[in-house]
Amino acid sequence: MALNVSVVSADSEVWAGTASQIVAKTVEGEIGILGGHEPLLALLAQGEVRVTTADGEKITVDAEGGFLSVDHDTVTIVAGRAAIAA
């Protein structure tokens, strides 16, 4: 199952698309999200959000603060600051 993902910062959309996997750093530790994941709301810690797109491309976003929400294979990541890593 594919995940519909949106990564936004306080002032812009950083990345949106379809992914097979998300790995993010939360205040309680690192979490992995796959299709069919149960609903979840987590606070983001400063660190990387790693996205594996549906076609296998790896995207890394540096995020600071905010939250991650999972509901019906839709993942929304809202960070105070976020940018695609160089």
C-alpha cells in the first residue's frame, strides 16, 4: 500500500507525493511508517525525516519541531522549520 505524504514547514510545502515508507525522529524515538499503519499523532524532534518514494527514490528532509500525523495511509508532517537536505 502506498502512503500519501505531505511535508510542510511554517511557510511552505517542502515535499508531497506517494511513498512506500517514512522514517522520522520523534521525541519518543525513531518511528517507521508503512502502508496500513494505525492512526498516530507524534511530536517531531529535531532530525531527519527519511522518505522512500513509491519508485524507490530516497528523500531526506531536515525537520525541527512540529508533529507527524498518520490516518488512513495519509501522512502529514508539519514542522516549524523543514528543508530538503543537500
